[in-house]
Amino acid sequence: MDGLVKYSTPANTMKPIGPYSHIAQAGDFITIGAVAGVDPATGTLAGSDIASQTIQILDSFEQMLQSVGSDLDHVLHINVFLKDMSDFAEMNSAYEGRLGNRKPARTAISVTDLPKPGALLTMNLTAIRVAGKPEPAGD
């Protein structure tokens, strides 16, 4: 069983704020844990509004997925955790603007608080590796 699950956090993404890796992969199945809208270049939130944080999260997902041989076209499900459900429509607009015609299954949940100060939302996802694409070299 050793080595069945691979864990990673790509260098070009935000550093986890706890004792975890962003990505867990078993075969072609990929999960990415909760990600806030943090710009990895600065370590600060991409903006104070829901749209900029949403777009940054999706940009981070794209980077993370590429690091394990996948992309946004292969996302199965996204969970959205909103601090304020009144941000739902604006989040949806930014989400759709970034994902275009991609419409993976999704769940949106209102939460009381989030670990990253100032974060208005976090998201996590499940995806699969792109068929026929070689698996990137390990960390």
C-alpha cells in the first residue's frame, strides 16, 4: 500500500496554512483541498472582493491540476464554501467567466468563518488525470 497515494503542493501556489498538502492523488483520481484566493506571488489575498478571490482560486486550481497531469476540463466536482451567501450571484458570475462552458458538478455551502483572515470563500475539488497524458515526475 505504500506509495498508493501521492501528496504534493506545487511551488507556484499558495503555501498551505496548516499541516496538509494541497493535492492528494491515487492513480488517475485527484483531490485538491480547500484553497483561498491568495496570490502565490505576494502571499496576500488577490483582492477584497468575491470576484477577484474566485478567479484566483480557479487560477490556482489550474496550476495545481497541471502539476499532476490534469486541467480544468477534467474536474468532476467543486465545493464552494462562502462566508456570505449574498455573494453567491457575484461568485457565480466570476466563476462562469473563468470556467466558460465547463460546468462540473458543484455544491455551494455557507460557512460561519474561514481559516484565512479576509477570505470570503474557499473551494476544493475532485478531478481526474487527462487520459493518455504522462504523469509528471514526482516531487
